[in-house]
Amino acid sequence: MNKTNATSLTPLLVCQNLSKQYGSFTALFPMNLIIPKGRIVGLLGPNGSGKTTFIKLLNGLITKSSGDIQVDGNPIGVESKKVISYLPDRTYLNMSNTVNEILDLFEDFYEDFDRSRALSMLESLQIDPKSRLKTMSKGTKEKVQLILVMSRNAKLYILDEPIAGVDPAARDYILRTIIQNYNPNATVIIATHLISDIEQILDDVIFLQNGQVTLYTSVEEIRATHGKSVDEYFREVFRC
Amino acid sequence: MLKKVLKYDMKNIYRPFMITYGCLLVLSLAATMIKQIEHYSNAILLNLFANLFLVAYILANVGLFLGCIIFIVVDFYKSFLTDKGFLTFTLPVKTSTLVLSKVINAVIWEFISFLIFVIAQIIFLGPSEFFRIIRVIPEMLKAIEYFGLLGFAIEIGGITLLAIINAPLVLFACMAIGQCFSKQKILASIATYIVMSFIIQFVSMAAIFIFSLGASSYEYIVLNSVTGLHAYLIFIFLFQLLLCIIYYFATILSFKKKLNL
């Protein structure tokens, strides 16, 4: 990815001593993290490592136990939600709605939503905007959600398992969609288990294990230091 | 922003209401026709059927209001506490606006349901019979004024209005508090409702006792102490208002401080 150094150095997401506990269980140990603007970051870790907890905290879907999060200088709230475009790992739309009705909703609530971009992506994936979500396959619903999320000119895109439920051909389209549609000054955080599929688009990776950040480095660094792809290195680090 | 949220809240919930209203109005027409059987037929079986249908019709009227609360509560649960909550809580909207919209939405549907109930009665009773009953209302109002009961009417009206707002709000608060628990969220919501109901009952009973002090019985106040009854009704009004505020802020604070999706 071509980015200026200035863009890359400006912090977009800052976490200070961020932690999350569920009763006596610590899902996320105090975490300090600074993610700059203009990066595509892979959030990687085995099941139960704290990826989804971290993503939910960024989106205000759960409340933190301690610490602080700032997105573009704002704590989690209305202002942060204006600049975060979030794709959850589940279907969160009203199944009885048509795609057009959902586009209306996004247009009404998100100032940065680009309807023409969404319609163009729907057309290229041959999804009829007049059709209802409940008539669509699981994979098509996921594509619709991704289109909605990537049609925003957000500053931070958070994609939780964006390619898990779709066929390999659609995965390529989705990855192209992510690269082509995100604002180069924006940052994309992608949480996934399908590392080999996405590593060609990643700039940086964060390894999470048992609720702790064990590694935050660039993909180039991993390749140069360990002589391995991210997927290979991940398998080595998290070998069962 | 409230207007936008309310627009989508109304849109999300209108289908089950329209079906219920449609069913009730069709049942009203059917009940009107079946009512005639009672007048013109002596056949026992036919009359039994007519009576059973009329009982079912009365139950359907009750069901309208029960359905109204169920639809409102299910909509709240789905919007905030299921996967749809991932969209609701990531919209750039204040939590207070989201909750306020649900409250306004609920009150609007309660009023529309009441209106549909009135229309159903017009169909069932027939316009002439219905308006004969309606004509009594102005006379009742005159009587209320004549006997100096206007104050009571206003107090009871205010209490009724707050009860309409409180009916869904208490359930919203219980669900919002219940979701704070990591496990058995629905059970926790029900437990919260039981505890809240117990507290409200306790305070209401205590109030009756306090306002009855110096009187031999509660009936004594009703019949002989106008001032005492006014004081009691004003207390109930203020108590309902306080509950409204508590439920509203309990819902907002539970989501703001302890959201657990």
C-alpha cells in the first residue's frame, strides 16, 4: 500500500490500559495499543483470544472494565460511531427489509454513506436491491452487509470475519472491495482465521493470545525476520 | 435524530399491529352478524355457538391490548438485546434517544390500539347505539363539575396517562437491567420485574395506610374525606411520575454503563 509517512504516523486508535473482565474471568488484560491512520491491520489469534471482545469494546457493544479508548480523538460514543464502519460476524439486519430499505436506513443515519457506491457494488454482485434479506442465502446476506459497511467513507473500518461465510470466488471479490473502497487515509482492522486469504492485503498484524497482545508488527517485518508468511508464522506461534 | 429513529421504530413494528387490527375489525363485523342469531333464532345449538363466539370476541378485545404490550416488548428485546442490537448500538445516536424513541413508539401504538378498540365497538354495537352511549359523556362531565369532582377527574386522567407510559417502561427497565447479568438474562429480567412489583405494591399499600391514619377505614376516606382522597390521588400521580423517571433512567444507565451484547 502506498501511504505517506505523515498519514501513517497519525494515531487513529489509542487504547490505554484497556481491559475487560467478565466476573472473575479476564477476557482482555490491560492493553496499550496505538494504531495509526492509513493501515490495514490483521487482528489474529486463536479462538477465545479476545479478538471479538476487543472489537465489541471499540464499537461500544460492551463496556470496558478499565482503561481508555480513543478513536480519532474521541472516546467511544456518538462521535466515534460516526467514524467507525463495523461489520460484525453475524447478520444484524432486519430480515423482513428489502436491500433498498436498508440503504435508506444507512443513508439516514450515516452522513458518510455513499448510496451510489453501494448500488454499483450490488449491481456487480447481481444482488437485486428490491429483494428482501430473508429470501437471500447466508453468503449473499454477508455480501450485502459488507457492501453497506464498505460504502461508507469511514475513518476506521472494523471487519469481523468478513470472508468466513462466503465461497472462495466471492472472497477475492470481497478483498478487492475492501482495497478499492476504503479511503487510503482510513484504517481497516480485519479479524479472521483465514490468514492466508487476507495476508496479501495486510500492512500490519496484531497477535492476540489469552487476552493479551503478544505481537504488533508489520507484515514485512515478519517476512524479513522470520522468513515466513504471516500464515506460517501464526501456525508456528499458536501451534497446539 | 429522534424523528429518524422514531420513523424506523414505527416502521419495524407496524406489521403485527396491522394484522391484529384487521383481525379485530373483521371479528367485530362477524360478531355483529352473529349477534342477530340470538335475536331471531330459538335453536339451542345455534345460540350456544353465538354466545361462544361473543365470548371469543370479548377475549379478542382484551387480546388487542395484551398483544399491543407483547409486540412492543418483543420489538424492544429484538432491537436492543439480540443480534439486531449490533446495528442499534453502533448507530451514531445517543442511548437516551434510542430509549426515548421506543417509549414514544409504545405510547403511540397504545393510543392507536385504543382508537381501534373504539372503532371495533362502533361496528359491534352499531353507530346509533354507540353514539347513544357517547352522548352520556357530556352529561357525566356536567355532573362531575356540578358535584365538584373535576379535580378528581383531572387527577385520575393524569394517573391513567402515566400508567399508559409506565406499562411498557417498567418492562423496558427490567430487560435493560436483566441484560447486565452475564448469564440467564431473561430470568434476571423476570426476577427484576418481580422485585420491582413487590416494591411498588409495598409502597402503594404503605401510602394507603398513611393516608388512612386517623380514619377508621379506607372507605371512610373515600366517602367522607375529600381532602384525604385528593392527597392520596396526588401522591399516586407523583409516585407514578417518579416511577416513570426511575424506569427511564434505569434503562438508559443499564445500557450506558453495563451494555453486554
